[in-house]
Amino acid sequence: MDVNGKIIRGEFDRINDEFVLNQVKHFTTQSTLNKDQLDAIYDYLDNHKEERDGQILTLNEQMLIRLSQKESSQFIEDLNQIRDLYR
């Protein structure tokens, strides 16, 4: 099932119960997240959503991507939609 959020894009694999992250903002990546990993990212961003400077994500352990406070909130919204897809 394709997921096209405001900040992230990917595909939810119902058979393996995991999310394959393909894009963050306009950057391409390939990361597979199980429910626990996705929940950990969601919880961290949700607990830090009031930080005015936003957040920095690391893709592929080498590329830094800055998320503004607004983008962090949009990322949280996207993650929340994906969380509903897990069994």
C-alpha cells in the first residue's frame, strides 16, 4: 500500500507488517521500519515538537535533513497515519 504524506513517502508491506520509507522531503532513501521503530521516531518527535529550531534527521547514516517546526509537525501527522496501518 503506497503512502504519500506531506513529508514522507513509502510503502506499507502488510505481509511483513513493516513500512518501507522511500522519501523524506525531496530526498530519496530506503529504510524499513517495524512498528517499534516507527513508534520510537513518533514519540521522539512528538515530545520535541515545541522546539523552535525544529529537528535534524539523518538518512542512510550520512545525510542530514533539517525539519522546521512545521515540517516536524507534518512528519508526526504522516507517522500517525502509518501507525494506523500496523496490525
